Amino acid sequence: MPTQAATQSPQENAPSASPRPVIILKLATSLDGRIATATGESRWITGELARAKVHRLRADSDGVLIGSGTALSDDPELTARLKPAAKQPVRIVLDTDLRLPSTSKLARTTDQGQVLIYAARGVEPSAVERLTATGAKVVFVPRSMGGVELEAVFEDLKTNWAVNTLLVEGGGALAASLIKRGLVDRLEWFRAPILLGEEGRAAIGPLQLKHLADAPAFKKVASRQLGPDLWETYEKVSAECSPESSPPSEK
Ligand SMILES: NC(=O)c1ccc[n+]([C@@H]2O[C@H](COP(=O)([O-])OP(=O)(O)OC[C@H]3O[C@@H](n4cnc5c(N)ncnc54)[C@H](OP(=O)(O)O)[C@@H]3O)[C@@H](O)[C@H]2O)c1
């Protein structure tokens, strides 16, 4: 049972005039904020109930996004596996140099829903052919620091693929890129009661913060227990509403 009700669903919050979708970042971490061991093992940090909720979040989103790091390390399918069968979100990978293999689960399941791969202009034509042959669609956007230009990706998703709500499923590099740019509207944070230590992979990559006052702030709007795990929802604290004036809700 929720300890506090979420205010509005992201869909209700959709900024219709915004050039980008509402962006929801989902994280499944240990108590100490790690998303994988040092060797990249992340399956499964959270339990079955938490994973079932992630499938529901996928089905409620128009698109599900990951970076190439997660695509290569976890080989996820990113489908919403629910009973009865759910609407499938568009599945999206940021893959600047088209490293995704055509044998990956994403490339092999294009019959189950659209797969979009955002790459930088100028990649090898053979790589484009290899992936488009699977039924995936390659979209070219400008290259930028850390990969492809996020603003161009989000504008294309909203304008050309009707993606109004986007669930981002990691990893740490993509999460940091989004947070640094203030692009995360909501956090769906699943926390397992385990510890992975400093050598585990951080949920959020480097933010290059020098001052606490510059830390991106969120407020908790809901908290539920899912078996052994905790599922917390946070919303972005807007510029007009400082963390001091609106402290995170406590149980
Ligand atoms: N527990 C969880 O919730 C969870 C979820 C996801 C992942 N993971 C774990 O996280 C690890 C992977 O993390 P990661 O940080 O390497 O992967 P990631 O964030 O999924 O991917 C990062 C890569 O995405 C590409 N990219 C393209 N444009 C980008 C942009 N604008 N900003 C950021 N990245 C961009 C870059 O590679 P290119 O230059 O090749 O495009 C970049 O290196 C794995 O161990 C995985 O198991 C855990």
C-alpha cells in the first residue's frame, strides 16, 4: 500500500507545449545506490514484485530508453511483459556508433514493437544496413559530449513517434547526462535491502558538482513496500520551489 499517494501521473502532467516528452528515470539500486556490481552484474537486484511494477511502468509509457552501455551489457528486450498482453512502448537505444549487434534481443524482437536506434551522422553504412535489416529504425542526430545530442533525440521522439512519456531505464552515464541537463521530471526508485559497496556501479554517473546548493533536488511523492524492496517516487523540484521551502516528504 502506498504510504502517500502520488500527486498526478506523469501522463496527466504532460507539458503539451514542451518540445520533449515527460521523462521518468527508473532505477533499481542497492541501499547504497549501486545499480550493478563492478563486473556489471545487475540481474536481479530487486525482487519479483518490483520487476512486475517495472513492466507496468513500461506499458504506461510511450517509449523506453537506454544507453548503449546497458544494451551491450544486459542485452534487454525492454518489452512490457504483462498478462493480459499490454500495449508495447517504442524501444529506444542511444548508440552513437551503432555497436548494437543484430543478434541482440532488441534487434531480434522488432516484430513485437518498434525499435529505434539513435546514432551520429557519419557512421559506417554497413552498420546501418546490418541493423535496419532486422526491422529496427536508425535515426541520425548530431553527436555531442558523451554521445548523441539528447535534445534532438527528444524532439524527434515527441514530434515523429508520438512519445509523450518516456521511461529511461539507465544506466549511470545516461542518467547523469539527463540529470545534469535538468531533463528528469520524475524518479521511480526501486531500492533493494542489499549493499554492493564502493566498487559497484553508481546509479548516477559523475555530475561534477562543487556545491551542495547546486545538487539537483527532488521531492518524494510516494513510497510503497514491494516485498523486501522499497519503491519511491520523486518529482523534480522546480526552480521556483527550493528544497528548503518544500522538504521531501517523510514517512
Ligand atoms: N539496476 C538498474 O536499474 C540498471 C539499469 C540499467 C543499467 N544497469 C547497469 O548499468 C551498467 C551500464 O551502465 P552505463 O553507464 O555503461 O550505460 P548507459 O548509460 O546505458 O549507456 C551509456 C552509453 O550510452 C551512449 N550514449 C549516447 N548518447 C548519450 C548521451 N547523450 N548521454 C549518455 N550516454 C549516451 C554512450 O555510448 P555510445 O558512445 O556507444 O553511444 C554511453 O557510453 C550495466 O552494468 C547495467 O547492468 C543497471
